[in-house]
Amino acid sequence: MLNSNRFITSFRIISLSILLYLPTLAQANDTTPAMDFWCDYFQTLGEDCIALPPIPDEPQELAEWEAFLDAFIVAAFKSTKGPTITIPQKLPQNSTASISVKAMNTHFNSDSEVKIEKNDNDSLIQINSIAFESPEELIINVTVPAEIEAPSQYDIVVETPLNNNTIEKITGENMLHITGASSIPEIISIMPSHVKQGANSVSITFYAVGVDFDENSEIHFGNLDENSEVYSGDSYFTVEEIIIHNEISLTAVLSIDELTPKKLYNTTIKTGTQIAEAVMYSGFLQVYQAALPELIAIEPSHGRQTETIDIVITGENVNFSDESEIQFDGTGIEVLPTSVTAITSTQISATIKIADDAELTSRTISVITGAEETEPLYYAFTVEEKISISSSPSSSPVNSEPEPPPSDSDFEPDDVDNSSDTGTDDDIEEQTDTNPNDAVTVVESPPTEPVNPPSTVSTDSTEVTEVDDNNTPSAETNPEELPPTYPVLPPSSSFPSHTCPEKGEVKSKCNAKGITITDLKVSESGHIDGGTLKGTLENNGWVTNFILESGSQLENNSWVANLTIKPEAVLRGGIWTSYIISEGILIDIDFRGASVIGGYLGGTISNNSKVDGYFKDVSLMPNTRISGGALKGHIKGDPQYPALLDSLKVMKNSHLSHVIIGSDVELAKNVTLGDGVVKMEKAVAINFVGAVDTESLMIGGSFVNDGDFKLQNELSRSDSTTIYSRIHVEPAHIGLRAEILICAAYKPLTSPRRKPLFYMIDTEDKIHLWDEEIASLVTFREIESLGEVEDIEIYSGFFNFTGVLNIYFGYRLEDGTVVYNLKTIDVTLME
């Protein structure tokens, strides 16, 4: 153990950190110029700075302090021998927080599993979630129970499946230290714990104990000047928004001045008279140099073995040039040297060649320009398996719902549409292309990044379209040999020579290039390609490479691909593949393609793409629900009826506003949350025996006049309000008959401390006094079959009284089970 002399301890740890490339430690209640220097230095190396408190005098605290220090030293020496976890963490009893699991020379990925053990036995510490940050960092959210032994130390074990079918097991001995429950309000974790100078709208989440965060909580940075009562760092930080997750955690959206000094800033959160300060191990927010070069994106983000494709890489704080060197980890991807071109100082293009035997993995990318090397963009480009095409035209179709239309080799003579160019029935012989060289059919592909506002589909290049979850039977391809997500669409050049009619019905393939469709029906055996819709179109077959002009309507009961949708055009229903560029309205869709960029989404939107398909820069209509896949860019919901997001990922650097975050939503790094972003809360379920487990989530709120949806609102007698709730139904209850229940606690403004009166609402919207017995609750609405999500309007109109309402809602099953919200809808009624 190191000598307890304060100067010697700091010197040895900093020296040890430099020698072994570990995070630097420094003792402090506050920072010193030396600490700030070393922390800034290590940040330039991509490492963290951990600030230890001064050496304590009390024996037990000293033992804990030394144990924490020993963990650093052991990790330092272990790192010289192989992969190991390098940063110990400290949490008190009875706490929940996210912490970083950092390591050296590891290969963490999204499938990594984390265990917290003691002597190879599981602990009482619960792991709530695991988020992948990089191959050397995971973020885990843990709950430490009140009854756990303290002080105590636990091992953190990470098991990661690797591509060679082995498991990488990393054990960090004594990496989680548990202390006794805090007797004062205290910040115990800040994620992330560092920000760049000049950063805008950065989300920082604070976790604490002994606190009751609310909408009036204030965040301060630096030290308090007792004379001026001003915090030294506040002038450099702008708090744009505070999002309350619960009473012990909140997220602050911050903007950092470009001139903010590079140093560690103590953080303080005030809630009324309650002051939570970070005084041990976790309480400093580090500001570091803004000019660290990093990569933002690569387009496209995947390619197949044997392909030669063009890529575009975008960076930040970089100075790309034609001499820049682009690097992919692993083998099998060659960057053609003469192809590297700097489009701008922050964007570079190149041509890459993917080898026939390139490993099917996701690759990490970096760019070197002279002495400048970017931070790696981890797992950003995926190598996919090459397509094997059979020369035999016969195959059994792959089942899908709804099934794509058959190929023209399956058409019966009676099914052929004998429409001439003028739309009249003539004797036209349909030509079928049998050239064996056309076994792979291609479509003209639009760019993945359109100009804003979106432009018409470009046709600068051709490639196999990678767009769907189910194989499409085709006369030219063998579906059994195609990966299930990549049907091959027939190109315009292989279409029959006869032209589609402007009106009527199409029962086979026809070419719509140069044709403006006004009123057409495409049958199950029909396929129209390459035209413009200026009217109405009912599709039961295939529609590809089309432009929907303003005011047009496409009712889709089957498959569409590669569409450009103009303002006020409406496309409803069916399966969408490939690329959609939209300024119009898209409703109730099953998306299985590459991207939907722009426009409005409404109804139920399901993203079932297996090619990392995403929606980018879309506006969401009232009560839209998006499930699956990914969101990118600016995602804006309706202020009064926000959209529900569930089972999806929000990609890096995106911005959300006016949405409800439901179950299984993953927010990538640097996602910012704007106005009106709320999170569904876990519901409570009971039956005649007692409490039962439930996965149901619920949220409720109100809007006043034309204002935004809020969980708590204040209004006067002259204000109109709408109160409604959204229920994410317990999966086991979907399809069951249920009754919606509504009740509210009322307190007068003049006697807020008196016991509230409880009321309930019946099916005729009449109000009755409630005796607080669950069995006596009357039915508000009846639902014959519960769906996955139920939207319930509770009240709309004016109130003619004053007071405070706390509104509960839920549903009751026929067996007596009641599922209801724990977080109430709160309405304060003023004169």
C-alpha cells in the first residue's frame, strides 16, 4: 500500500498512470491547476480523470479510501499482462445509478454480458441495463439494495462473444465498492462525465441519493462565492432544459461556451432548500479541448463481399485532404488510393473494394491526415455476405404476409393486360427477357443523403436493392439462394415495351415512364414502374420508381419501392422497401427497406428492416406509434398528442421533441432531448391476492387551450383543457376484454394538507364519490379486445371549480386484475 502522505500519494498515482496509460487520479474537494493540467493531458490521450477526496482521518473512511486506491494499483499492474477493467467505481447502499465499465485491450460489443460477483457468487446488486459505448467501454445501470453489506467490494465480470466462437471473459477484481448509505444529499454519478468546449445541446445525466428532484431543481457548476452567492462556473454553462426522470435522477441539456477553461468543475443541484453536492469520486464534470477530431458517419454503412462501392465519411473538428488515409480494422477491405477525395475539410469520399473472403463483421473506421488522427468510429461499416444467384428460373416461393405478386413467368395468358399506349385494348404480345446474363436484376438507386428539402430520386448509379424482410419470387432469381432481407427488384430496362394506361386496371407488367397516372388500379399480378401519379392509385401488386405529385393518394395493399413523395401527397398502408424520399404524408406502414427521409408519419409505423433501415428527419402526426428499427436526425412529434416510440434505437447526434419514450428505446451517444419529451412509467398491477408483476407502461397528461402536452398543468376557469392517457398493455392481456377505470383525488386550494376526496367517472361521464375500495370502482369505458396500446381521452372541456386533481387511470380484467398508473396526471385549477 502506498504511503498515506498526501503529496507522495498523488505523485505516485499520477506517475503510475502515466507509465501504464491509466486514468489519472487526483485528490480534491476542489481542483487545483496541477490537477486540471493532468486531467486535460490524459483527456488528450482518450483517458478519464478520477478525483479522490482528501485522505480521511476517521479509521473506517480511511480503510475505504485505501481499498479504493488499491483497486487502481492492482488494475494498473494487471493491465501490463492483458485485458482488464481499469476504473473502480463507488456507490452507496440503497442507490440506483449508471456507471462506466472501462477496460483496456478488450472487445466489448452489444452482446456483452455483465455480472457483479463476490467470490464467484452472484451478488444482490441488480443490473438494470447494459449499453455498448465502445470496444473498451460499457455503461451499466445498477441498483444497490439497502440491505447489502457495507463497506464491501465486488468483482465486475464482462463476458463478450467474439466472432471466432470464443468468449472473452474479463474480471475486474474489487472494481465496485459499496459504502454505507449517505446521510446527506449527494451526487453519486454523472454520465458522461466530460464535455467539449463549445458543445451545444449535450445531454448529461446526474444520479443522486437523499434527494427529491423536481421541475424546480437548479444545476450549478464550480464553487460558490459566499459573498456574491454566484458559482464560479455558471457563466460558462447554459442549462437549456432539465428533464426529471424520477426523484433521484435527471438529465440536463447543456451548451458550453467555447472559452470555458479546461478543468474539472464541481457540480451542485439545488431543489428548494435541499442541496446535493458531489464530493467524492464522481462529482466533477470535465471540460476539455473542443478540437479533438472525430468521425460522425459513413454512408453507406454496409457492403457485400466482392463489391466495389463508393463511400462518404463525415467528420467533426477535422481537416481532411486528398492525402488523408482511411483505415478499416480487420482484413478484406481495400481503399483504392487514387480514389480518396476531400469533398470539404469535414467530408471525404473514397472507393473501397471488399474481398470475396472478407470477414462478415462490423468494422471500425479512422482517418489519418498528417499528424491528425480521428477518434475511431466503432463498428460503423458492416460487411455482408455476397449474393449467390442460381441460373435456374424455377423455385418455390417464400411465404410472406402479404405475399408479393408473382413474376411474369407465372402469369396466365388471360391475366395479361392488353392495353395500348393510349389505354385501349389491342392485341399486344408481351416480351419476356430470357437473357441469362440478366439473372441479377437491378434498380436505379437514389442517393442515401438527399438535399434538404428532399429532391427527386436520382438515378446516377445502379445496384442490387437491399430492401425487404421476405424473398420476392422472381423468374430471374432463385429466392432460396437470396438472403431473406434482400429481394431483387426488376429494372425499368427489363419491362415490356408496352406502356401503362393512365386509367383503368393493370394486370401485368407495364412501363409507366413518361406517363402521368390519374386513376389506376394495379391487380395482384400487376407491376408498374417509373411513372408519375397525379390522382389516385390502388396497389395490390408492385409499384416501383414512382413520383407522387402533390395532392395524390396511393392506397397500398401490397409492395412499393423507391418513391419520391411531394408535399400533401398521401401514401397509406402496405409494405415499403428500398428508399423513400418524402415531403408528404405516410400512414400505417410496414417498412422493410433502407431509409425513409423527410415528410410526415402517422398511424402505426412498424420498422421490420433487417438492413439497419431508419427514418430520418421526420415529423410525427398526433398519436403516431413507431416500433422497431432506428430514428435519425430531427424527430418531431405533435405538441398536444406526442408520438410513442418503442423497441427502437435513436441514432447518434439525433434530436427528439414532443415524443413519448416507451419500452426498449435506446438513445445513442449525443442524442439531445428537446421540448415535450416524456417517458412512460411502469404500471402497478393487483388482484384479489395482492400485487402481481406487470410489464405494462403508462403515461398521462393534459394540454391547456392550444398548449403542449404536460404531465402537470395549471389552468383557470376560462381555460379549455384536454386530459388523456396512453397505456402500453401488459403483453399477456392483449386481446382480453377489459374495463377502463378513472378516479381522481381532489384537494381544495385553501386546504392543501387536508385528506383528499376521491371521485370516479362512469360510462356516461357522470362523477361519483369513491370509497377507495378497488372493487367498487365503476366502469369508465369498455374494451372488447385490448390492443398493444390503448389511448384514452379522459376529459375535454372547462372546469367550473378550483383545486388540485391527481388523476389515476388503468384497466380491469374480467378476473378482477387491475392495472393502473403510479404517476398521476396532475391538474391545478385556479380562479
